[in-house]
Amino acid sequence: MSLRGLDPQVFLRDNWQREPSIFRDAITVQAPVTPEELAGLALEDHVESRVVESSGETWSRQDGPFPDDFFQKQAASGWTLLVQGVDLWLNRTQSVIDAFDFLPRWRFDDIMVSYATPGGGVGPHFDHYDVFLIQVFGQRSWRLGQTCDQEAEVDTSGGLKTLLDFQQTSEHTLVPGDILYVPPGIAHWGESIDESITYSVGFRAPTAAEMLYDLAIELESRDDVRHLTDPPLTADMAGPEIHPSYVHNARAFLESVIGDDQFIADWLARYMTRPKYQELLDLSQEQREAYIDQRRYTNGETD
């Protein structure tokens, strides 16, 4: 599978991590995930899922797993179900990942699938990672806004991080086959026009703290026993303040520890390709799909 109307060289040069892009009729998703399958997944302990309910300009979040009768009791509008890592449960979604073969495969994170009723959405927000929003079923309106950073003010009262100040720059309606690419930091706000399903293909963007924490574990596993030593000392360095030469010395020490390109390459390969849900990989694809079939909703009832 390839994306129609997308020139990889032009996209990577002009848009990747720079500007949002819309690609019309870019993909045909074969055998898309159904609302019933998504609801069935959201009942399970092993699956990361959440439901977001919207009322006016307020949003509230509930995390799964959900009870068996949860979706039978939901209203006809104003809510969204989001399920992470659907690619690990439904093998047929792998062809969607293959469509992005112009990007490093090890950067891929997962496919999140969202089902939304009319008026459903998660509010104005921004992400720290790249995401391709693929419209699979129904129509969804997307408003794009300003570039945000960690200083952006957000409301966390509903269990989400919705932007308090959303400055709309454009609005677009996506129909099945359309793709919206959103770079890191770009505010966006989706709202379902009718019943709709969207695939979110996300790419990993770990924080410095996450990477350094894992790197420290790697160093510990290698029994690295190097210790920090003092810079040349003088009597005036004995006061309560940390002398600048100590700061320089500590930085140089840490750089010497992680300054080996081969060491970083080996660690980075393992870190960036580590499965997000390792426990699921212990199950075969047949076991995963059978597991889903056991709990799949059919005409509003569980089997």
C-alpha cells in the first residue's frame, strides 16, 4: 500500500515537523476496524482505552477497561472512544503502517483508533509527536491552530490537557481516504460530524528524562564503574558554593561516558524499537484475535 498524492521527498523537505498537510483521497483502508471491535477491545484489561465525553466546551475522560454494558448505556452523541495499540491486536492494520515506508520504521509508535459519535471529540490540544490522522469512516472536522510549547496553558480538570487559548488558523473536513498530518506542537481540534472512525498513526518522541533514565539502566547493566573525580582544587573552592570548574568537570565526565557513538547506537536501537506493549507480544496473532472475538459486541450485546 502507498499513499496517493504524496511525494515523499517534497513532504520530508517542506512539511515533516514543520507544517500541517492534507492529502485528499490518499489511502483506501481495507477491512477497517469496526465500532464493535473497538468496543470489544475496550472491555479488556490488557488494552489501553478511554472515553471522552464532551458538553459544550468542556471535556471529561474515563479510562478503560469498561464494564460489559457500558456502551449500551451511552448517549447517541457527544462522546468518543479511543483505543491505543490496535495494530498489536488486529494484524490487518499492518498494511496501514506499510503506507508510511518513507519514514524510519523504528520511529513508529502505534495506531490509535477512535470512534466518535456526532459532536464527539477530545477538545483543542497539541501533541509532542508527529501524527497522521486517517479518516476511515464518516466525516470529521479538524481545526488547526497555533504552535504550542510547554508554556501553553491547559485545563487538566477533566483528565485531559485541553488548551485554554486556541487560536484557529484553518478548518478542514476529512472524508474517508483523507489524511491530515499534524507536526509536533501544532494545536488541533477534531469534532465528529456524524458517526466516524479515525486512525491516528503516531511516531515516537521520548522526552530527555525518559531517554536518560533508560540510558542509566543500560550503563548499570554494563557494570560501568567510572566515578567522578575532582578538577584541580584551590583553597578558595572550599566554600558552600559549587565552583564553575566542578560544573564543567561534571559535564565533561558525563560526556565522556556517553560520548561513544557505537555505544549510543547500540542502546538507541534497542530503546527505540522496544515494544510499547511487550506483554501482548507473548500472544500469537491468532490468540489475540480469538481473545477479541470472545468479547466482541454484536448488535449491542456481548457474545
